[in-house]
Amino acid sequence: MKRYSFWIFLGLLSGFLWGVNNVLYAAGYTAGMATGSRTFVDAALLFPLACTAVNDSSAAAALLIAHGRSGKWHHMTQQLRKKGSRYLCLAALLGGPVGQFTYCLGIIWAGAAYALAFSALYPVVGCLLAAWFLHQRITMRMWIGIVLAVGGAVLTGFEPPEGVPATLPLGIATACTAAVCWGSEIVLAVKGMECEISPESAITLRECISGSVLMLLVLLVLPGQPVMAELISKPEVLKFFVLASVSAGVSYFLWYAVNHTIGCARGMAANTTYVIWGVLLQVFFTEIGITPAILVGCVLVFLGVVLVSWE
């Protein structure tokens, strides 16, 4: 029982660190957007992708340095030669470049509110895939908890837009694609780690692949060179993403480890508490108030996590 409680605690810690990452990421994004005028595509696509590329690349660098300092380079390279690394590579591509790119398209075509609401369905996708692909048992109580947690996450971040864009169906489709990508990522990662690959090695490979592909996407495929150059040249903006990347690296490592140990339903439910932590951190460090919708959403997330995690 103590060991199970310990892993639930680590899952909650993963959610807390992801909440910290979101707050730091938002602070960096806001500071970067305030430094100059941008076109709509720059603001909604190129700048977020550039920020994410810096975030994942910095996380990869931090993890590689940590492996080097601990003398685990050889051990990591030996593990990543195993068959399970193929699942990890696919997980990295789906969760990083593809998921982030489709999420940004969802923002462009449907607006941030709809993109957030539909992409937040990723735990439902993850649980369905875990039950089918990993043969993990998910009880009715756990399903109810997942639905409550997802509903709370949607309610917390959703603000209905004033107008309905003509590209709304496309935006909803791409946001749902992002949810499928993020839900698939953790299931594929768990499958890969079943082949005796440690969570440390798995998350290092994930961040290296995601950061590299995102950098190539921004710099070579899309016209994002000016945006990236501006972002890197501003230390007052870049510092937020470097700090966010450290938080993200530890959060992802714990997320992988917890899902691998106690199952995807419990791991994703515990991680969903990032919504609560993010709200508390923003209230504490900014002037944002708690609306009734945010309060109800946080309560639903909490109840959902309790239902899923209860032994």
C-alpha cells in the first residue's frame, strides 16, 4: 500500500511540475509576444512552435547532461538498442511534433478555447488504447473518474469565443488529432518500456527526438527562422523557456515512470491535476481571480483523480 501511495504521489508531483511548466511557458510566450508586432500566423503557429522547440530541446540537453554526470551514457545507449525503442521513437514523434503542430492548427482554425477543450480529451483516448493495446484493466469507477477529470479540465480552461469561425470543423478535427497523438504517446511509451528500457532512457530519447524534429520543422520546413532568431536573442524571454524545460523534463520522466508502474488510467488521472496546480500558481503569482467555472472544474478534476486512484 505504501508503495502504491508513493507512485500516486509521484503522479501528483508530475502534474504539479507540468503546471509549473505551463505557467513558465505562458510567461515566456506573453513576454515574447509583447516584444513586437506579429501576423496572426506568427502568433498562432510559428511562435508557439518555436517556443516548444526551444522547450523540448532544452529539456533534452538537461537530460543528456544529467546522464553524462551520472555516468549512465553507456547504459542508456545499450538500452535504446532494444526493440522497444521503436515504440518510443513513434511516441516521441506523435506526442511532440505531430501533436503540437495539430494543436497549433486547431488554435488557428477553431480558436484557443475549442482547441483546448477537444485536445483535453487525450486521457480518454489513452485509456481506450491502454485497455486494447496494453490489456490494462479499467473499471467502471475508473472510467467515471477519467470522464470527471477530463470534464473538469475542459471546464477550467474553456471560454466560449464571441464568433464561430468558418474553419471550425477543421479546427476541431486537428484538435482531436492532437488528443489522439498525446493519448497514443504514453501508451506507446509504456509498451516500449516493457522491453526493459528505463523511464530515464525513454524520456531522454523522447525529448531528443521531439526537440530535434521541432527545430527542423520551424527552421527548415516552415518560415520560422526570424521568429526563432528573435526568441533566442532575448534573454529576458528565453529564461522562462529554459526554466520551463527543466520542469517539463522532470515532469515527463515522472509521467512515464508512473504510467509504466501503476497503469495509464491512474497515471494520466494523477497528471491531470496540472489543471489545479496551474490555477493555484497563477492565482498566487498573478492577479488572475478564480471564477465559478474554474472552481467547479478544479473540484471535478479532484473528484475524478480520487475515483481513479482509490485502491
